[in-house]
Amino acid sequence: MVFPRSEKKCLTVLCFSLLFLSGFLFCPTSSSPEFKKGVNGGVYCAACTAVAALTNQLSVIHNETFVKSFDRLCRLLPEPIFKSACVALGNYYIPRIVQILTKDVTADVICHAIDLCYTEKGQPTCKGFPPRGNFDSILNEAKRKIAIAQAKGKVKIQENPKSPHFDPCVLPGVRELCHLFKRVFDSHHPLVDYDNDYFSPTVDAWRGTSWRGRDCDDFNPDVRPGAIDQGDIILDTNCNGIWGIHDLLTMRTNEEVLCKDTGYQGLVVLGDSVAAHFHLPPQWLTASEIKESVFDEAPFVVGNEVDWPQLSLYTGHYNVSRWKLEKGNCSSLYLKLFNRNHCNHRDYQNLAKNGADSFDVNNILLKSLNRNKKTDQPVLLFYSLVGNDVCNHWHDFDHMTTPEQMRANLQKTLDTLDKQLPKGSHVIVVGMVDGRVLYDNLHNRIHPIGKLRGDVTYSKFYDFLNCLDISPCYGWMNSNETVRNFTSERAFALTAVMKDVAEKAKYESFDVFFLDNPFYEVIKEWVAGGHEIWELIEPSDGFHPRLIAESLTADIAWKILESKLPHVLGKINPNNDKIVEMFGNQGGY
């Protein structure tokens, strides 16, 4: 289980590949310096390989042509933008592909032949699948056929004078989707937020209520989850669903009677994709699972950055998932805090970001925190960066965070929080994990993309991403044991620094504690229960914890806090049953 950081401003390549498969490839324009595309075709190559492979596998399953299977994919996508992008890509590339289809042509040959994959000078040739013969000979023949078709006017090539390689994002229909993805992954504020308090009243995705409690008045920035109530006789100023007069004789309000002095506090997490619960549906990479309605939830998944914070170990707020692409029960620290005190309803902020490291916390995440020292309730805040300070795409160790940098970054974060968090808050610094658990338990297992023929192991999958220089974690997603060991050594060193800073920290607004990553205990209990470790890891990326792993982590973390730091959890509200009787689900989420 580990945690991405493909470049600080990049999503993991798996996201790109899957979204291409769905007909929607996030394609930053070639002029954009913000997104690294890797080498040898990078992101485009990986995406093409996934789509070509699945289209081929669908043709085998349904006993139909490659073209019909690609059309099948497009027809399954939601209207209008996703399907339009798929059709546009097909119109441009399929005329080339049909020229070269033979039994020895793999997805790698297809993508090299249409120039979405290529071999740069000094680089090895990247292949995701075993070749069916001499790869170079088969590829040369495929390119010859396309050249002949081009000469005869059967296919048209759009030349780019600025680059020898064509950028699919310039295609009408695809361009719109590329812009959509740039909007999704560049912004960390709600799409709908009229009063600019970072809380949204209606939308769940697009950094809305999936990420933060629902705003009950989007035209008043003083009305939002976590605010100190203003009596709430008529208006629910803290949006927890509790308002009105409790006793007409005394004019005491429900907030005063049911919530006052009960230890009200919200939950905030500054974190990475694990804190956000990154989940790439494996159905989208398994040909046998690509059926009617499999992409119906794609707009929601995309709008949430392929994250599921509403089910995460920190801010999950549904006991049972209502999404067919991520089924299961949810246990979270927020839900446990709510069950302890129903006055905490909706007071959560998930400020996690895919790929976030300790630098990003200061440069990006803290800027989206809304907590006022004077007008808001205290919070229980988790600093949860479990891998990205050692994870990146670079084939070296120089780009890892050093212990000195980690100390400075964490110290700066705590200093900033002291100026913003209300007095009585608590900060929990969570240690990093040992990511060697990934390769050790997955390397010889079959990845979903190779399920039909059993021809792609996770080891080969990791090597393919590294060859393209787009792996989210070269250090742990690596067949080289020496590299994996060094990466873990650095993670241990950074964790030691985090623990030292937390134990020595003294602040006016909050106390600070260190928590060893609970995932170690999750593994121990999981194995003791007769299960295997690989079952805890997301199948699509071989990198993140599955929903069951996140829920178990929340359970164990809560037990640790209950036994060692019970005061950070607040008191149990004796009025919880009365709140349910009077306000039901308090307006839901």
C-alpha cells in the first residue's frame, strides 16, 4: 500500500491510462510545463497500450473485429464529452490501425506504429506485453503498411511543426476533455462555492461535499460547518442540522441544551491520495468486466480526481458505499467522531491531494484550509503523508525529501497551523509506511490488464511504467531490490524526523502527537485472520490500499487513540439519542 506522487503537480499514470481507456485521456498540451509526460511516449504510450490491449481482448471475448470492439467501448461511455472524445480518437487512429492488424501484432506494436509510443535516443524500447515474434521486424512491417496507406491517401497524418510527435489533445472533441481534466486536477477548491468559504451547498464531486461538509448557506461565509453557533434559533449557522428553541419558557436553544460543553470538534486531514482514498475501478482495466453501465459513474469519478474521500479512512461519511464501482462497508475516523458526538455532524475537511508531499502541504494544502481561530470550533487534525516524500518518477534518489527538508517542512506546517487553528485543537502526525509490501506481495501476480491471457504480472507492469519514466513510485514499484531497500531506509529516516518534531513540539493552539502508521497492525491482524496481504492492495495500480484496508486502518487508529490519547477524541455526548429523536439524520450529507 503506498501512495503516489508522480511529479508534484501530476496524477499517477494509472489515472491517465484508465481515463484514456474510457475515451477520455487527460492530455495537457505540449506547451504546458506542469505535467511531465515521461520518455518514449510516456503517458500517451501507457494510455494507448491500455486501450489497444483492452480493445483487442474485447474482440476475442465477443468474437468481433478490433474496430467493432473499439466502437463498443465508445458506445458505453457517457454523453456527450466522454463519448465525443472517444469517437474523435477513433476517427484519427483507427484508419491506421486497421492497416496492420495480424495475429502477431500486440498492443505495443499498434502504439509504436501509430507513434504514441516510440524509442528515444539512449532509451530502451518499452513493452507492456510479451511480443509474438521479433518485435522490431513486426513493427517495421506495420510502419511500412501505414506508410503505403498514407501514400495512397487512405489515411491522413496531422503534422506538428513544433514536435515530431502528434498531440491527441489538439483533436476537436478530445481538446474539450483535456481542458476538463486540467480544470479537475489543477483546482483544490469547490466548483460551486458562491461565498468563497470553500464549502459547497449542492455538488458532491469537484471538491464539494465529498471533501468537506455541506454548506447550508452559500451566500454567507460565516455560515458553514465548524463555525461556533450563533444560538441557531432560526438559522443553522454551523450546518450540523441542530437548530431551534428547546424550551419556550427559558428560551434555551437546542444547540445550547444538546451541544454546549460536549466537546464539539471537527476533523481535518492534510494528506495524499491514501487520505483521499484513490481508487481506479479495476473493471475499467478488465476486458471481461467492460459491459453495459460500467462507465456510468465515470463523470463522478473524474470530477473527484479518481479519489473517494467520502469513503476514506479519515473523512468517510457513508457506512455503506452507494457506488457500484467501489462497493463495501466504510469505517472512518470522522464517522467514529460523529458517533461519539452527533454535534460534530458535517464538520470534516479532506484537504488531501494526489501526489502531495511535505512541500505541497505548505505550498498548496494549507491554503485551502478554512478554520478560524476566533470564530470556529477546535479540530482533530491529521498530518498524513505516508509515501510521497520518497516516491516519484525519477530514476535516482536525489529527488527524495531529505531528513533536513522534512524537519523544516513539518515545522513550517505546525507554525502555520498555530496561527489558524482554534485553541484546544489536536494534531496527529502519522508516520510513513514500508512500501516494500507492494512488490513483495504482488510481483508474480497477474495485473487486471493481463487477466485474459495471464501475460502481465505486476513486476512487468512496474517495469513498463519505469521504462516510460512515469511511475508514481520508482523506489518501491521496482524489480530492483536494492532500490526498494534504499527507499524504505529513507522512509524510516523521515519517519524518525516526524516523530522527533512531534514529540518536541509545543504550541498554544494545539498539542501534537506522533502515531506510527496503523497499516503495520492492519497487516498483522489481516494475516492472523487467514487472509493474504495482496488482498489489501488496489488491483488497478498495485499501489494504494483498498477500501477494506482503509476501513481497518481507521478502526485500529481509533483503538490506539482511545487507549493512548483518549482526550483528543472529546467526550461522549449523552444527548446523542435525543438528537436522533429530534433531528433524524440531521439533514444527511
